[in-house]
Amino acid sequence: MEVNLINDGDRSPRIVLRDPIGSTAEVLLYGGQVVSWKNERREELLFMSSKVVSKPPKPIRGGIPICFPQVANFGTLEQHGFARNRLWSLDEDPSPLPPANNQSMVDLVLKSTEEDLHTWPYRFELRLRVSVSAGKLTMIPRVRNVDSKAFSFTIALRNYFSVSDVSEVRVEGLETLDYLDNLLKRERYTEQTDAITFDGEIDRVYLSTPSKIAVIDHERKRTIVLRKEGMVDAVVWNPWEKTTKAIGDLGDEDYKTMLCLDAASIENPITLKPCEEWKGRQELSIVSSSYFSGQLDPRKSTLPGLDARSRDLANDTGSTRENTIFHRKPMLERCLGLSGAYRFQ
């Protein structure tokens, strides 16, 4: 498939995806980062900082950066890992996924370099498929161990959503769940409210979350539904006024129109043996303002027009290692055939 690749001077090359109905997405090769997602009415659904720095090696504040092989400072690597600060490539061999076959889909890959090995001594392949369709943005991240020894990692898709006024937004689907409060030395608490609302700084890792979470924007009469597989945790973050002013690439008023809701695996790192592959999936979709809490419970109702795959996902209560770690025979043979080249001396 011919990819619509655009070069803008000294900025990172970007791929523009277009759905026949009119939805679009833009993906940078730098960081493998989605930086725009617009619906058929050309409304931007992702937040971008008013003080964004769009030149490498500075990571871009907004869109959907990929945190790998570490989320935040849950480890010894740089904040959120190094994948968001690397130049990715178009993936010509996305197997076992079928090849991208239209202008609304792209496959990217990031492979470990000698520089990376000094920081994180494991050889890996991180792949990402991004596709856009009417009212939906889907991302499929995959991590393959091409080393001769096992490794563990954490990962997150950091979704910066554009909202009208964060103080008027609700997040539903996380009630009664345990969370780690990053503002209180990661103490563990249990969510007591029916929905998360915002009147101050929040930075929490919700644990063992359901496969479907909703961000309800009353003023815009719009709800963004996050459906996920393979990433059992969810991060909710808004820096509010004081912390925003301490962040150099974030405008002083930006916190009012942004909300981060991430699909993540943090509490229990994912471990891959040599030749194993992990696969996750995130689907963002837009539904009407009539969306209500009961629809987060698949036993009560389903969304109008939900396709079979989405219905299956809505009924999923979480993802386990058994259905996200793969050890396919063709991949095994290929990996074993290269194992000598990947062995550390």
C-alpha cells in the first residue's frame, strides 16, 4: 500500500490517514505518535499543548505518545521510557497481522539499537498499527522479544483528550476500583465515587480495570469510549493550575481543556520469554450525549451500531497473559534462526 507520507522541513515526517467518511488521523514517525484525530466534522478530538515543541529530540506534549519500556518513573529508565523519543520506521512485514490495504491504516516498527542496549540491555521489536474509521481510532501495539533471554516491561498509550472544560467532565467505569495515588507516594486507595470528576490535580493508576471506560463531556454533548485489551490498568491525569505552571511545554491555561486517560499495564509488568510476542489493542470511539452509566455494564445494554468485535470486547472483563502473549510456530522458527545474532557476547 502506498502511504501518504508528508515531510515538513525539519519536523518529523508524518503519515495522514483518511477514512472515506471524512475522519482523519496523523501519525509522526518520531515517537510513533498519533498527534491528531478528527471526526468527519473536522473536530479535533485530541489535545495538543499551546506551547508544544515539535522538533526532536523533545517529546511532543499531546496526542497519544507511547510509553515503553517503562511508564512514568516506575523503574530506573527515563520518564515514560525511550520509545517516544526514537525515530520509527514504516513496517513492511507486520505479520501475523494482515498487511495494511488502504489509506486509513499504517504499520510502524521500532527496533532496539546499540544505543538502546546501553540503557536497556534487551533486544526487542515494538510494532504499532494505527487505523481510522468512522468515529473510531484503533491502535494495536505489539512487543516481540528477539533476545536470548527474558525481559519485563510496562507500557501505556497516553491519551491526551481535548475537552471543553475539565471541571465539567466525568469519567465512568472506574468506580469501586483500587488505585495508586501518585500524589500521595503511591499509596493504595479504593475509588468511592460513582464517577470521577475534577476540581484539582489528579494522578492515579487504577488497577485491574474493565475493558471499557467513558469520558463524558457534557458541554460538547460528546462521549469518548475507551475500549482496551491486554492493558489491564488505566491512568487518569490532569496537572491542574499549580503543576501546569511548572511544566515548561504546557500553557498556563491548558489544563482546563485536557484530560489524560491511558490504557496501560503498570502494576504487574509484562514478561516475555525469547521469541514471545505480546499484543494489546485500544479502540477510541465517539458516541452521542445520550450515553449513560448503565451502558458501561454489558449486561444492561450495548451501544447502537456496535459491531460483533466491539460487543465481544464490551463483554470482556479484562485481559490475561494467556490471551495477550503469543508464541506462534512461524515466529518461533524465525526468532530461533536469528538467536545467535542476538546473543550477547
